[in-house]
Amino acid sequence: AEQAKILVAEAEENNLDDKVLNERFGRWHTCSLCEQMYHSVVRCALGWACWKTYLGRPETDWPRCLAMQQLGHGLGAADHHEDALSVKEAEMAMLRRLSVPEGEMLNVQCNLAITYASLGRHEQALSLRRDIYSGRLKLNGEEHPETLREANNYATTLSELQRYQEAKSLLRKTMPVARRVLGEDNETRILTRWIYADALYTDPGATLDDLR
């Protein structure tokens, strides 16, 4: 925590650009030795330490915004999902007040959808996933990697609710786009095919026509 605090303070004092500031802020959640993200109670403890460090700053201060995000992630990592939900809902309300770019709002909604799913509130997660996918289509277009990733997330949530026909319909539309834009070996494209295969496997109404 002290290393992260010092690195961020140095970046601010020297007026380093946002890219450097974000990289240094990453020390609040990623180990500097192995470059792996912290997990469970360690991530939660660092989230609290991060939030307490920047809590006294104005709401418009970017490190304070990032600190709230880290607190939400940390609580979720330690399975305190109800508390994480409160933080993430507060974060989304704050960012709306600050009129942040649409892409940032979609990222926050994505985090919120994950928390809803962790709490078993799958219908709310689905509603958010639908909005996020629609938002990415409008903002980035159907060929953008972020849009294709959100299509996967949306389809996964549909399958979890046993809405297999909708999931398969969406994936049949995105699979050729992912193949054309991302290539055969891209991770997102492979995941799209895996989600489709899983929907076929778990759908009791699947037929050979789904393979054509």
C-alpha cells in the first residue's frame, strides 16, 4: 500500500500524464514482483487502504474515483458482494454526476452486472448486460473488440437463465464477425464459439439445425 501511495503521489507532483498515473495506481491491485493481481482478503484490505487514502479528496478527483472502484473490486474479491454492490452503485451514481464518457459508464455497468450475478440476481444482471451490449453497438459498432466481448457476456447471461434460443441467435450473428475481424486464434473469438457450444450442450431443445 505504501509503495502504491508513493508512486501515485510522485506522478501527481511531477504532473505525469494519465497513462503513467493509471499504471502507478495499478500497484493498489497488482503485485510489482509477479505482475499478478491480488486476490481475496488481500485485495479487499488493499481496497480499503486505497479508499481511505483518497477519501478526503473532492469527488471530481480522479484518484478518488479510482479508489472507489478498487474498494468495490476488493469487497467482491473477498465475497462481500452486498457491500460491493453498495459501493458500485454509488460509483455509478457519482460518475453520472460527473458526466464521464459513455465508455467509462459502460465499464462501470459491466462491473455492476458481475456483482448482480454473484448475488444470484440474474435478471438484473441480464438487463444490464443487454444495455451494455446495446451501448457498445452504438458507441463502437459491431466489429469493435469491446462490442464482441460484451456480446459474449450477454449471451452467457442469457444461457444462465436458460434463454438458449436468444443466446444462440446472438452468437450466430457475432461468430462470423469475430472470425473476420479478430482471426481464428483470437481469445474472444474462441470464447464465442465455446459459449455457443455450451448453449447447444445444455439446451434440451437443440437440434442438428443449430450446427448448420
